Amino acid sequence: MPKIKTHKGAAKRFKVTATGKVLRTKGLKSHLRRRRAPRAKRQYDKMLPMAKGDAQRISKLVPYL
């Protein structure tokens, strides 16, 4: 069986925890953040667990994470 190529764009955007959960970052964080509250800006830096169905799609794109 040949190896599966990793989707490099997905590999940069998602992380997998030791228990196998897929983490994602929030969107809307690249610009127009000056008007947001400091607490809201801090929350953009956190990674959140993905929904189960979406995590299965990502695991096909990034099989070796």
C-alpha cells in the first residue's frame, strides 16, 4: 500500500491532542481587531476542539498527525 500524502495546508492549521481530538483555531483574527474588546482578542488565540464529523474529514487530509 503506498503512503498517503499529507495536505500541507491542513497540517499547518490543525493539531491533534494525545487523546486524538482535533483542535482548530478561530477565524476572523487577521484584521479589524482594534475595535474588539481585549478579552475577545485573547480568545482568538485559543485552540478549540472540532466537531466529530469535521474531525473525521480532517483526519483524512492529515493522516500522520
